[in-house]
Amino acid sequence: MSVERTFSIIKPDAVAAGHAGAILAAVEQAGFKVLAMRMTRLTQAQAQGFYAVHREKPFFAGLVKFMTEGPLIVLALERENAIAKWRETMGATNPANAAEGTIRKRFAANVERNCVHGSDAPETAETELRFFFSTSELL
Ligand code: UDP
Ligand code: MG
């Protein structure tokens, strides 16, 4: 396994609930290096673009509304096998199915308001990192 990077979001529900610090602690405890990090807000167009792969899904409009409701934190994370390891650290999309100790099990309310995002493959990780970070921020 080689060192790779992945993209993550601490979503608006987690920021509003005051869970950002605990989630960042979990990031570090799981052995990730934070390459870049920024608090921001998404416009409707940005949220629609970021989740374009889901535009035909019944949950799309609700997801866009949720992701634009307040500040969120975008993160570039690095470690060995980062993409799979971050998805494992987050837990299943639906917190009802998430393993004990995972971030979604600990902090997520439901399948929509599930605290965190993580890229699902090398190509999406690079696209998503580029959506939010410039080359110089990722050095
Ligand atoms: N989502 C939702 N309802 C669903 C499935 C997903 O609202 O039935 C939301 C949820 O916030 C999820 C995001 O859409 O994190 C993207 O869905 P995906 O299947 O890509 O899950 P993820 O990769 O985030 O685990
Ligand atoms: Mg996904």
C-alpha cells in the first residue's frame, strides 16, 4: 500500500453541533496527516456540482439543502491507503449500519445528516481535492 490522499468534509450538522474538534481528533488518531483544511460555506451551485453524480437520486434536493445550510470544513488528508481507511473510519453512510466507534456511529443523526464525507476512489479523491484546494495548498 502506498501513501495516498483523500478528500473529506466535516458537514454542516457536525460543525453546528460542536463535533468538529472530536472529529479532527478522530482523524489524527486514525493516523491521517492534515495536508490542508478550511472552513467555508457552499453555494447551491457548488453543492449541486460537488454531488452531481447523485443528481437523479430522490435525496438530491434534500442533500443540497443540507450541505448549504451552514458552515462546513473541507480537509485534504494523507496516509497509507487513505481512501479506504478514511471510509472505514467514517463508517457506513447510514449510521444505523455503521460499526461501533466509527464517526458516523458516534455523531450522525440519520442517512442524510451523517457528519462527514469521504472520497470513494482515487479518481474521485483527486477531482474532489481539486474542487476545493489549489496545487499550492496541497504541497
Ligand atoms: N444521502 C441521503 N440519503 C440517502 C443516501 C445518501 O441523504 O439515501 C446523502 C448522505 O449525506 C450521503 C450523501 O448523500 O453521505 C452521498 O451519498 P453516498 O451514497 O455517496 O454516501 P457516502 O459516500 O457519503 O457514504
Ligand atoms: Mg459517496
